[in-house]
Amino acid sequence: MANKANGILYVGCTNNIEERVKEHKLKIYPNSFTAKYNCDKLIYFEEYNEGVIASKRELQMKKWKRDWKIKLIEEMNPSWSDLSTNWNLNFNKLRNE
């Protein structure tokens, strides 16, 4: 997640990307890093079949230098577009309800 092109970056892991993106956009957790820095644009993601592998990848990426993360993002999404723009998320229903 990011707040803008070449802005603040957030790396996270989830088993439900649509719901997690929605939570970031709605700032469900107002004291969180993403809410504080307005990181509500999905600019890069990877999919894994196993949560353990996804968690290891998350920890690996969190240790990376910013330049490495930017290079990875720009290989997949050079315009830094919000990849969730056309997902048709239902903002009226949250997973905790």
C-alpha cells in the first residue's frame, strides 16, 4: 500500500486482500500506520497458496531497502496506479459484521 507515487510504503500480509484493502481505504483502524500516513492505494501485491510462505515473504520485504521495494513496484506497476480501483468493493459491509 502507498499514499502516492514514490510516497510512504506499507508492506502487509492478509488472507483476504479485498477486505484488507477496504479496511485500509475506510481507515477502520484509525491509529494504524496506514491510516496515519493515508496509505490507501494498492500499488503492488503477490499471491501465495500457503500463509506460512506469504508471511515469510512479508518479513523478507519489510527488511528490504526502499530502493528495492520501489524497483519491484515499478516492474509491475510503473504508473503507481491503485490496482484495486475496479474491484467493485462493497464498502457497506465489513468482514467483522
